[in-house]
Amino acid sequence: MSASMLFLTLFCGLAMAVLVCLRRIPEGQAYTLRRVDGHLRTVGAGVHLVLPLIERVAHKIRLLGNEVDISLKASDGDVHGRVYFQVLDARRADAVIDGIGDLVRARAPALAAQDAQPVDAGARAAHLKSALNRELNPRGVLVTRVQFG
């Protein structure tokens, strides 16, 4: 009787330890995990094993549905809009994901002013989208749409 109780206790303890280590990552997100030694790994949607005292979640990255509000000074007055983007590579985007809004807000006016100001909002949005993609693609981020109005 004593041996079976010991076996049951050990089995329950092991099952609890495994459950504590499992982490469910929702669809459309990626987590970057940092180890104590500084090693970084990226895990996608699903159930993953995360070692509690060795690894910690550095960032929870939404892959789709991200947006940033922007303002531009144009010849016809201030123009307000939104930049919609998605994360293509969570590992590369990990370094800039916390400040991506500030980065887009800081770079958008300079990038929009590089070319001769397009007359209509559609041409202005297309120009800004391509310029932002040149800047952000090496960082694992894709601008999907720029909308003014």
C-alpha cells in the first residue's frame, strides 16, 4: 500500500510539473522566449514546452491586425492617416516591436517628403507604403496598407 501511494504521489507531481511547463500560444501570435544565458527562440501558435526558471516570455507579438496612427504635413494642410502592418518574421521584429509605432511616426513624414508630393491621397498612400516597406522589410515587418482620410 505504501509503495502504491508513493508511486501515485510521484506520478501526480510529475504531471503537475509538465502542466506548469506547457504554454498555449493563441493563433495569430508568436512569442519570443529568452533564456537566462541570453539565447532567444521564437515559437508560433500551438502548445509549447517552456522551462519556467530557465526561459521567460520576452515579447508577445501579434502577427496580423497591427496599426499605427500618423500625421503628415502636406501642402494642402495636415493629413491624418493609419498605417496597417503585419509581422512576417517575429525573430527579426523582436528588436523593434516595442517601438514600431514611434519608428513609423518618426519616419513617415521624412519618407513622404522625399518624393515630390503626390496630388491625391491614393498616390500619397502608395508612395508612403512602398517607402515604409523599404525601411521595415529588413526588420521582418510588412506594411499592408496606408490609409488617409
